[in-house]
Amino acid sequence: MVLTNCWRCARQVPLRALLQPARPTNPPATTPTTPTTPTILLRPKQQQSSSFSTTLQKAALVKKKTTLPMSNPKAKGSTTLKIKKKGPPVKVSKPAEVGVRRAERKRLVLANANALEVELPTLTAEIAKEDRADGAVFRFEGAMIDTLRKLEGFQLKQGWEFFHTPSTLVKGESVELGKLIAWVNGEEVQPKAVQKEKPAEQEGNVGQEGDVQQEEQVVQEAYVKGWIPTGGYLNTTEVIPGVAGIRDKKLAQLTRESRSGRRIIAGPRGAGKSVLLTQAMAWAHQRNWVVLTIPNAQDLVIGHTEYEHDLSTDLWLQKPYTMALLRRFLESSATVLKATPLSQDHVFGRDVIPKTDSLYKLTELGSLDVWLSWDVLNAVLYELSLPKRPPVLFTLDNLNYISLPSAYRSPDFTPIHAHDLALPNLFLSYLRGERTFWRGLTLAATTARSPATPALTFALAGEEVSPYKKLDPRVAPSIKGVPVMAVSPLTRPQAKALMEYYRDSGLYTQDVQSTLAEKWVLSSGIPKELMKACLRLKY
């Protein structure tokens, strides 16, 4: 018998199925059954497999994994306990105490034992008024370094940590400032420039009383450029109209006994404005002055201290900062304060400072009691304004910050202007001459790191402001009439002196003479930029 399929397909079908004849599904009733050719039944295609493959057969024998029913099935909305693996133990450090991070951030390094020691002359009060000191580098003595540290005269990012001992360059502005301090102290100085020209409105009256030559000599000694201008700094309203018609003896007595000055130090960033304040503090302390400083005016306006409103003055008091100010004042000028007697009894509620005590006891009370700090500060300033008191140096750095609205808010949530704060208002009253010491000097230095203060910029330059410009109208009157000391760039000899100091300290290895012109031009005569160019610093 011939099959229609091949033998390979026939092997997959049982032999009985091949030999069994096919049955008709619906055989006709009238048609007789006759033998037919048997048919071969094949499996579906999905069940066909190679005779040499056993994959499907073994897969069919694998039983599915059955899960046993839970004895307590999870109820709807319930949670099960999930235990995670514990990781490595986390080390939790103890939180820093109050003030530790701030002290670390403000930590100041003033010496470097790895730097070479350079033999330098000491910065003394006698050198301050010498013109020959211009362009020379001097070092601060050990006791003076401790005093300036208490006054916060040294600041960060001034490069003190690269040298063996703190040193400074004396410039022309330093000599001018030293002569001003010597003049306030009552010493004889030889100023560079003297106002020999008299105002036009006074020419007709000069010489009507007294000797003309003697009067001109007194005027030339008193009216040094910017020191005592017409209507100047003396705390006597009789002198304000001018020199005309005033007897030479009276003028000589006023200039000899009561002397006070004021200055605003301005210049570009890194020109040495803060260093000038540090030099003034050193010279004033060497002359046994009382030094009162506000090292950074930014601390007064950023909203970090407690404040309260004073109804009597309509000003906002910052008593915690005032207490810190008196503490610095007490630590730096303790010797002078102990030698200064009081003029009267001072009563602060239950606390009474008798007249027999010294000014040190009065200051100490304000440095220990925060609630009495502001009243004690005013009492101390009153005592220092009386005749025959020690001279006073009152300084403030970063003047721009108190020429803007502060971060403090009034009860109606409006910004409080810096001039409405008690301490900035107090300093500005001394700066513009409303309040003066018997003998004193008030210095303020600007900064280039604060937000833009166009009102202060126009006021310092003396330019007329357009009425269409929206500037703060309170800034210009607050510094009206204050002489401005513009810090000039380094001269070539001054730049050479600094580079030689860097070389002797072991920080600059190149030849000074061959690289002087390059470094001096690239730094534009700015001391900080010159140090960066020589030491390749990036801060």
C-alpha cells in the first residue's frame, strides 16, 4: 500500500491510526458502504516536534509550584511587620556650643613660624609725623599686637598669616594721619600744606585787631589743610563765623586747648583703608589715648542683634552690641580709664557710681549689665567731652553699610533705616561735628564690598545730584562738611619696598629690580593686588 505521507511523519502517528480506515461523518443512507483507502491522522502543528527534541515533553512534566493557603489571611487595610537589615552605625557628632562656629570662622592668624624673620624698625608714635617714614615698612611690637587684637584692628584676608610678624607700610596718607593725631594731642607738627589763602569775605577785617603778623602765624598753624577749616571742628560756636575779627590770643588758646578732627578715608578695594585705621589705633594707643572702635558696621545692620525702641529719642537701641563695644573699650584702654576721675555721681536705678570712682568703674558697669549699657555709654562719652580729659579716637569701618536701610523691621514691618539705629546715629553725630570731644579724632573708612550706595558716592565726590535720580536724601546731610582722605595708589618706591619685604620673608623668589615694573603695572598700585601678583594668591 502506498502512503500519501512520508515515513518520517508516519512514525509520529501510532500504527493503528495509520491502518484504521476513515469513517465518513455523514454517510448517505442510500449509498452502500464500500471499502475506501485509509487516511492518516496527524497532530496539530503546535504539538509537532522533532523526534530528537525532548524539550516539550520535559516541560509538560514540570509541575507548577503551588503555595499553601495562609492560615490567617491578611485583612483588608492591615499592615505587616517589615524588618529591614541594619546598616553600619552612623556616628552622630555632638552639636557645637554657642559661638564656637563663629569663633572658628573669625579665627585670625597673625604670625607664621615658617616665614623668615625680617629685621624691621618698630612702628612708634614719633615716626608717625616724620615725612622720611613714607615708603618704609615697620613692624608692630608685641604689646601693641595684643591691644589691636582686642580692638579687632586686624581683619581677615589681609595677608597677616604669610609673614613672621605683623608689619605695615607707611604711606603718604599714613604720615598725614600721624600728623593729625599729633596735632590733636597738642604737639607741634610741620604740615605739608598750609592754607595761606584767606577767604575773600575776610580780607577786609584781617589785621584790625592785634598784630597782623602774629595773627597770620596763628592762623597758619591752626588752619592746616582739612584740619580746622572755617566753621570747623572746635566745639565753640563763637569760632564758626571765621577768623576775621577774633583776637589772636583767643584763637591761639582755642587751638591749643580744644582740638578735634574728623576724616572719611575712601579708596578702591584693597587700597589699605582698614590698615590706615589700624595704624591710627596704634599711634593713638601709644600716646595714651582712649580708643573706641566699631570694627565692622555691617554687624549693626544685618539684624543679628536684639533691638528695642526708645521713646525718648525715637531711636532703636542695640544693647547687646553696645555691651560688647564697652567690653572692647574696657579691655584696650583700661590703664587710661583707671587714671581718669569722674566729674559727678552717676545713678542708674539702684546702681550708683560715686564721684570718687574712676571712669573704669563706670565703663565696667555697662560692660556687665546689658540693660544699662546704652545709658552707661552716653555717660562715658559725656565724661570724655569735658575739658582736661584724655584724647579720644572714635573709628568705624565699612561706612557704606550704615548708608542703607537695615535688615531690622518696625512693628508695621517697614524697614528701619540705619540712621534710625542708635549706634550709627551716635557715630554720625560725631562725624559731622554735632558732638565733639575736648580732644579727639573721628575716623570712618568706606568699603567696596557692600551693596551699591550711590548716594554716598555722590556725597563723597561732592557732585551735584540730578533731581531725577532716586537717591537716599538722608545720606548727604549726614556727612556734610567732612574732609575726605582719598587713598592714593602705591608709588614705585613704595611698591619696591613691599616687594623687597616679600623677598626677605622668603615668599618672593624672583629678582625685584627686573620684575618691579611688571608687578607694579599689573597691580595698578593697589597693595592687595600687588601681594596677589607676587605670591599668586587666589582670595
